[in-house]
Amino acid sequence: APKAIIAPSILSADFADLGAACSRTIGQGADWLHVDIMDGHFVPNLTFGPPVVVKIRSHVDKPTEAHGKGTFDCHMMIAEPKKWVKEFQKAGCDLYCFHYEAAINSSAAESPEGKSDQKTSPRELVRYIHEQGMLAGVAIKPATPVDVLYELFDSEDPKEKPDMALVMTVEPGFGGQKFMASELPKVQALRERYPDLNIEVDGGLGPSTIDQAADAGANVIVAGSAVFGAEDPAQVIALLREAVEK
Ligand code: DX5
Ligand code: ZN
């Protein structure tokens, strides 16, 4: 399996002190920062947009390397993922992870009435993200079966093949929810099929749930409340890494 990547979710950071929280977290050993973008439509919560990403990016002076890129793992919980690709690229996003459900719904909504130029498919969206110079991720919610992703990851065209799969282990929308072990068979199926793929898990990860996720084959670990709520975040980050690498 690929190496461990620990990506604390800044959703659980102090929003009044976000820039400092980001640089501190990198200093505590984080590989990436997981940035949760919510639009109040795809999920029943709102976070922040490109102007905030620009500002917090400037606080992370030393981006760590992942695939030769930086650290900003943007989890796009938005109904119109294509619309925001360029804006987030400009703002400093390195990995643009859209929801499969949003991509297929926006394509269905935009196809009638001759608006076919706006139509997009997950495959086209991956290509578009790559064309903007970012890595592309595809996320699935608990209700979405994992096999919808195979067509994308089996692609022969590297421009259309995503760089990461994100298996949600809670319903997207809020930090601090209970981990859903029921989602781990999806991780296992992806790991069997794609030994080298970056597989991210997000929701309810922490010292008490990491072993199950790591055993299933996850290597990119998002943790919000477990890192930002800890007395010693560096220790939690190290513990998550050890569990994946053991
Ligand atoms: C939930 C977000 C998560 C969230 C995780 O919709 O995608 O990234 O911040 O928070 P914890 O780790 O507290 O479950
Ligand atoms: Zn997330």
C-alpha cells in the first residue's frame, strides 16, 4: 500500500485563528491539510470559499510534498463541482476532491434545454481538474456503492483517471460524528483492486477507529476533532501514521 498521509481537517480548528492553526498543524507533523468546502446545498452546512483559502494558504509557508504538489486537500461538498474548479485552483488548492453524487446530478440537471455545453460527467470533470494543474479526487457518500468508481479508476487515459478515492465514513456535513465501520468494505474492495491508489477515509477517525480503517487499506487519513480536540495533536498525528504504516 502507498505511504501514510495524515490530513487534519481544519473544520475543527478555531476559525478565528485559522492561519495560525494551519501552520501549527503542519509543524505538528501533518502531511496535508484537509479543507472542507460546504455550500449549504449539497450538505446542510456552510463553511468558506476561495478568499479564505487564499488567506490560509499564505500562512502555510512550507508546503510538504505529495506527488510533487503541496498540501491543500479540498473536499468539495458542493452541488456544482465544475463551476468552482478554476477559482479554487487560483486560491491554492492542490487536490480538488469532488463528490461523485454531485457530478452526476449536475450533469442530469444541466442536460435538458440544449445546455449541453455545461454538461459534465465525472470523467470529464477529472480531465478538467487535471487540465487546471491540480490532482483530482472523487468522494462517495455512505449511500453510494463503491463500484460506481471502477469505471473512473480503470480508465486507460491518465488525464481521466483520478488520483485519489475518498470513502466517507460519516454523512458529510459536520465534524465530530460517529465513525461508520459499515463503510470499510468499500475501502477493502478498492484496495484489492488498486494496490497503489491513495484511498482516503473521512469522518470519525481517531485513535479508537484508526486500526480498522488501516486494516481495510486506507492510507490517507482525515481527522478533525481527534486532532484539534487533542491536548497533544502531534502525538495523535504520529499515532495515526504508525497505525497505517505498521
Ligand atoms: C465532514 C467532513 C470531515 C470532518 C471530519 O463532512 O468532511 O472532514 O471535518 O471531522 P471528524 O474527524 O471530527 O469526524
Ligand atoms: Zn472532509
